[in-house]
Amino acid sequence: MTPSSASPGGRPRVNGARPGTRLRRKGVRPGRRPRGAGRDWPLAAGLAAGVALDALIGDPRRGHPVAAFGRLAAGLETRMYADSRLRGALHTGACLAAATGPAVAAHRLTRDRPLPRAAALAAGVWAVTGARSLRQTAERAALHLDTNDLAAARAVLPGLCSRDPSQLGPKELARAVVESVAENTSDAAVAPLLWAAAAGLPGLAAYRAVNTLDAMVGYRSARYRRFGWAAARLDDVANWAPARLAAVLAAACAPVVGGSPGGALRAARRDGGRHPSPNAGCPEAAFAGALGLRLGGASTYQGVTESRPELGSGRPPEPGDIRRAQRLSRAVTIAAAVLAAGLALLGTRERPGLRRRGPSR
């Protein structure tokens, strides 16, 4: 041992440092990570690209993964159905595993490959979000109402909601479309983007699976009251935060349609909780306040008429309000995409100040 490699007390140095001294890279303070480390730009880029693809192209015309999942879920239902909550929970679990398994595998395969990861997320967001299809369907209803073709407008409505359109007039059809645009803006745009920002491709796939199952078996009919209970309750949980975020974004975007942000927020706070659904009332009431409308009233579902409380304090909707609702939906979708991408850029893979333990050197 040379004299220069020992400390004054005769203890050996390691690379010129005293024993117990933590080695660190030049320019990096102890307890801190390099600037920009952990910021998830592939997630942010994938979210933005997926929303852009949906806006430009719309849903895939063939081989839609959500449609394929629906066929799988329907096939499993024929084998697993029983008037039982347990059977319904098992069905829900099996469908979730089938949907999230490939997403988890893709996430792991692309975890350390930024460009493939961004591409996978973009493809997932494009396939799962349905903002463009929602607005296109609403526009078809508006065009038919412009020409007073009630039969054609009624034929369009099942593509937006499950209520019976057979006896609806122009104003009732307009109300149904506006309510569906409001609710589905939350379900088909805000919620998938929020879940993707929070949990990446697996979160995106899991949310869409839950929401699709709720649409398939989440009814309070005699057949699905027990079997669909698990899917419906899981959907309530998955949409709790997105629905409230959608209401806030609708209020923030209210000036786009000449509305008041304060009025939209007041309507959401006052009336959102009155809706039978724990989540649908928030965006519907916010849209009503932003558009200056009054939503709610009698609606028929599978032969059962429900009288729902009024949301908002404006006038009843008219056919011309459908396009205003479309503009508000587009603005909310853009705002949600910007917010989700921002959350991805601000997020980190590890908590600041925490380090992985490794072997001592």
C-alpha cells in the first residue's frame, strides 16, 4: 500500500475517498436524481398521438378490439351465466384478465423501449377512446332532426344510449342526444385518458373492459340484477374520479359555447348527486349548466319508464343544441388530453429521495 492510498489514521481509501464516503456521479447531488429522469414522455406522446388519431380517423372499421372483447364477454356469459352475484363476479374477473393480460405483456415488452411504448399507447388510445364516433353519431341525429325525419333520428339513438326512442318527439330526442353526449364524453374520452395517464396501457385496457361489461350486463333487469352487479359496481368505482373531472373540464370549457363556468359548476354541485347514477349526473349537470339547458325527465328503458330529476335550470333542449353539445364535448376531450399528457410528464417512476438498495462496494 502506498502512502497516498491511506488515510491519516492508516485506514485504506477507495478511489481516493475516505471509508464511509458515498460515491456519486459528478454534478448529481446525493438524494437527487438527474434532471428529467423518470418523466414519462412516451406515455405523454402516446396519449397525444392516440387522441389525434381518433380525431382524424375515428374508430377502426374492422377488427375493433372493443368489439372483439364484447364477443368474448358474450361467449363467456353463455357458459357462465347464473342468477348469482358470485357467477357474475367470476365472469367479470375472467373478462378483465382476458383484456388486461395482453396489455400487461405489451407494457413489459416495451417498458425500456420508448418509441415502441409510445406507439403501443397511441394505438391503444386510438382504439379505446370514442370521441369522434360519439360526435359523428350525434351529428347524424341532428341532421335528421333538421329535416324533421323523426324515424331516422330515432334509428340513430340506440347508437348513443339504451332508452326506447319509439315515442320520442324532436325535443325529447334532442334531450336524449345531449344527455348521451355529456355522459359519453366522460366515459369514452375523459375516463380512458385519465386511467391511461395513471396506469399506462394496462390501466387503459382494464378501464375499457370494465366500462364495456357495464354496458353489456350492468342493467337492473331481471336477468342482470345479480349477474351484472359486480360489473356495475366496478364501473361506478372506475368512473368516480373521471366523471367529476369531466364536470370540472366542462365548466372550464363553457365559454366555448357561450356558457358560464360558474353556472356549470353550480349546476354540477347542486344537481349532479340527484341522478340515479352515482357518476352520470356530474357531467350531465355540468353540460346543462354550460349550455344553459335543463336536462332530465321521463325516459323509458327496456319497457320501464323512469322519471329522473331535472339537471340545470335553463330551457329544455332543442335540436340545435346538439351541435353546441358536440362543440363542448370536443373542447372537453382536448382539455382532458392536455391534462393527461401533463400528468404523464410530471409523473416519476420512483419517489424523490428514495433509492434502490444495492450491494455495498
